[in-house]
Amino acid sequence: MDVEIVAFSRRGGRSYNEDSYGQWNDGQHAACVVADGAGGHGGGDVASALARNSLLQGFSQAPAADPQRLGELLRQADDLVREQQASGHALARMRTTAVMLALDLVNDRFVYAHSGDSRFYCFRNGQVALRSTDHSLVQQLVASGALDDEGARLHPRRNVLLSALGAPAGELEISVSQVLDLADGDLFLLCSDGVWELLPDARLAEIICAAASPSLALQALEREVVSLAHAEHDNFTAVLVN
């Protein structure tokens, strides 16, 4: 199958952008990554770029839509961020979320994996068919029944993460999907929390699925985020795959 990948990344109301994104495609396999760094200037942006580069380079060396492989790649990226933390004070507390999609374009299959609260969405037949589950405090509250998704999206502690690459030892959590079959018309969105925290899932699906092309969908999504964002809104990044 052919694949189309479009993306945007904006600094929002911040003074610099700590998000990173990228893609790799050899015609038989493709991979996309979004990473959202934290840890201050010179830290978060470094961590997210390290993770993106590590994930895509590692995937290119042995491309496969394989759950074990994606888990290994995220752990390798975590190791790299930890190694770089030791290189200086400015980088000592850096960390990054990461979400990755791997596509087998020959056998029409895909796998996704993540750590933190950067998200993966699969839109199918105009609705959210799949969504990753955040590693965050508010997601735990949702799981316990104390919050619904809308309450989590607006909660004042929604940015408290329970896992990220470069987090203290023992706190790393990685979630990887099983191998899944592609369906005609599937649309995949990878995004940082600067996108999803402003938009309910149903509104995301409406924007993405109503557009005539992926590029028009992302243009509409960016306009919506900008219209809703406050002056100090977080960086926001999205990669759309069709």
C-alpha cells in the first residue's frame, strides 16, 4: 500500500519548542514518532530529539511491525537519554514522552507503542477506533472511575506523568500494542498533549475525518488548536498518516 504522512510542530505560547517528530519509509515499512520533551531549555528539546533519532535510526536498521522490536527501541531510547543526562547539569533532569507507529506496508499491518502522554489515535469509519492510554496521574483517576475523559482533559494536574524516557530508575513504563490489521481508510494520528488536551476525542475525529486530504485535515486541526489555545499554551505537534 501507499502511505501519505504529513505533520506540523509549533511552539505555541512558549519561547521554544521541546517537541520533536519524524518519519522513515522505505516503501515496504514506515515508522513515525512524536516526542514531547521536558526539563528546561537545553534539556527537553535535547531529550525529544535524542529519542526521535534513536527510534527512527534503530527501526531503519531492522524494520518490522513487531511489538517486541518496538519495545526494545523505546528502551534503547531511554538508555540513550539517561546516558546524556550524565553529561551536564543542564541535561540532568531532561526526559521525554514518545509515541511510535510502525507500519508493514506489504502485509497491511501496524503496531504502536508509547511512554508518557503523547498519544496514538486510529480513526476508522469516522470514529476513534483505537487510542493509546496515557501513563499519567489523571489516567489512573480515569481507570479508577474518579474522573471521566473530559474531566481528565481539563484537570489541573493533567501534566503529571507516571512514565517518560529518562525518568528515574524504576519509573519507566512502555505500552505496546499487538500486531493489528490495517483497514481501508484508516487514519493514524500521533500527537503531543498540546493537541489532545484542547480537543475531545469526538471533535478530533470530526476534524480529521471530514477533510478531503491529510494535509487539509492537519491544516484544520492546527487552526482549531490555535483558536482554543491560551497565551502560554504548550508546544503542539501532530503527525497524520493515511
